[in-house]
Amino acid sequence: MREQIPNIITVIRILSIAPICWLLWKGIYGFALALLVLAGLSDALDGFLARRYGWFTRLGAILDPLADKLFVVSVFIVFGLKGSLPWWLIALVIGRDVVIVLGAIAYRLVIGGLDVRPLIISKLNTGLQIFLLAATLLHVAIYPLPGWFNLGLQWAVAVTTVLSGLAYVLLWSRYAWREYHA
């Protein structure tokens, strides 16, 4: 039962997405920020517990990245609806995730098992996405940031999103080529 503690924390994090998005939508930024910080801390906590005590489960391997993606995509969409982020960037971020998920499903169906590990460019992309969301929240809630900073950060996210998506497509294509021709 103890090995399920990280999963329970992750499920609570997933359940917090709706209230956070509602708070952002309503412009109640202080509470939204507090919940976002708690969600970030819970993400760190469930990861720490899983590593420290070996509480790894198959469910956790699915839930944790799912929670992260749901969070990022949901907050991107809210900021898009509020006009705080451009729709082309939101479409790019969501499109990359769709390509990766569909690619993983296709690989699994055609070739077989796929060991999905995040690439360095993907980790950089995720970090920049989270930094962009935090900067956007800061910009709309507390202190307007210079336009060049926001635009530069948006383009950094766009470039790493494209590079990350391409890296996965090329890597999995290479794996599939080897498996198919082996």
C-alpha cells in the first residue's frame, strides 16, 4: 500500500488542475499561484518518495507524466483564451504532444514495446514551457514584463518544441528502421 502514496499524490495533483484553471480564468491569481506552487511541490514530493523508497509502479509511470502534461496544456489553454499567449504557440505545444503520443502508439502497435525516456531537448522544452507559464502569470498578475522578454521566451519555447518533436520522430523512426530490417 505504501508504494501507492506517490500515485495518490499525483491523482490529487491532477484533481487540482480544474480549480487552478478556474482561478486563473477568474483572475484570482494569488490563490492560483499558491495552488500551482503546491502542485509543483507535490510533483517533487511524489518523485522523491518513488526514488527514495523504490515506490515505483506501472500506474505511476503513466500518471506522473500525464499529470505534468495535463497541467501544462490546461494552463496554456487558459492563457490562450485570456489572450495572454498566442494561439500559434499553444497549437505547436499541443501538436507536439499529439505527434509524440500517436508516434508512441503506432510504434507499439507495429514494432512492439517502446522504452520511452525523456530526451535532454524534451526536458529543456518542458522547463522552458513551465518558465513561460510562470513568467506569464507574473506578467498578468504582479509585474508587467518587457515585451521583448515575453516574445523571446515564447520563441524559445517554440524552437525547443519543434526540436523536441523532431528528435522523438527521428529517434523512433531509427529504432523502427532497425527493428524492421533486423
